[in-house]
Amino acid sequence: MATECRAVPEGGWRCFHCDEVFLTVEAARDHFGADSTAEPGCVLKLDAGEKKVIHALREAWEQLARYWQEDSDMEREMRAMRIEHEAALRREEEFDRKMNGAA
């Protein structure tokens, strides 16, 4: 899951459904979801044993959203490789020009 540099509001985040308070970004994200369209964990009626499942599910939803936005780790890696490849081609062309111009 992507880590964000987001300040925790004083007193944390309070759920108006269950009145629970969350003091870290990770705990709040696990309960509330990654965006405002997700249902909070308390609405899904999760007990302590199911919280690990909701955490994994929230991570999967976040990763899926990144794929839909074409912002997955693989997409970023492929973009970086394409940029490296293009830079190497430019260097090679410049080297060939210098060698052909000097000869």
C-alpha cells in the first residue's frame, strides 16, 4: 500500500457509524477505505479476526484502482525502462555521429 505523508488530525479520525477513533493513517484507511466511496469496516460488521481480511482486501482494491489508472508498479517500471532505453539510443546515435564525423 502506498504510504502517504498526511498529518493526523488532532484527536485522530472518528467514525460516525461506530464512534471508534483511529490515530494512524493506516488504521483509518483500513477502517474507512482508500476513498470516500468505500464502506467503513464497521458497516461491513467485521470482528477482530476479520480485520486482517479487510486490510488485505483494501490493499487489493487500491492496487486494482492503480491498474485502472495505469499507475501500477509494473507500469512505472516499464515507463522507467522505456526512458532508459530511449536515453541509451540517443547516446548511441551521438556516439555514432561523433565517430563518423571524426573519420
